[in-house]
Amino acid sequence: MEGLLGFIAFFATVFGIFYIFLSTRNKERLALIEKGAEASLFNTGKEKVFNWSWSKFTLKIGMLAVGIGLGIIAGATLTTSQVFEEEVAFSSMIFLFGGMSLVVFYLFDRKH
């Protein structure tokens, strides 16, 4: 029960922070518009560099899944050879191979 209350309190706090941020920003913008400021004032001057596509997303998730799978295999190998304990071997290899797969995706995506 206490864990549930903490969980609810955490999400209520996050929601409250976002609500206050967005409502304050909206009030500031409305006040500037009422005073006659131009709409270009709200642009930060940065062009949209973020280029999101489903093919890149699915490739990233696929590479992450393969990395996690390889991490599980490597963890099982280290456990059977008694190099590490089971918990250490599995968790470290999953994070290591999952992270390496995301780095490989980043390098691949940067070239294209």
C-alpha cells in the first residue's frame, strides 16, 4: 500500500510540474501577444534538426533487442563457466550488450 502511494505521489508531482510549466508559459505568451509582440518572438531561431522516422525507430529497437539477447547468452556463458555469479553476469552483460548496440546504431545513423 505504501508503494502505491509513493507511485501515485511521484506521478502527481510530475503532472503538477508539467501543468504549471505549460500554463505559465501560455499565460506569458498571451500577455506578450496582448502587448503587440510578434509571433516570431516565440521561435528560438533553431531549425528543426530532429528527423524521426519509423524505419530508424524499428532499427534501433531491433538492434537493442539483439543486444539484449546477446547479453543474455553471454551472461549464461559466464554463469556456466562460473566466472561471475548469476545475478552479476546477467545484469552486467545485458546492460553492456544493450548499450553497445545503441552505440552501434548511433554510429550507423550518424553516417546516414
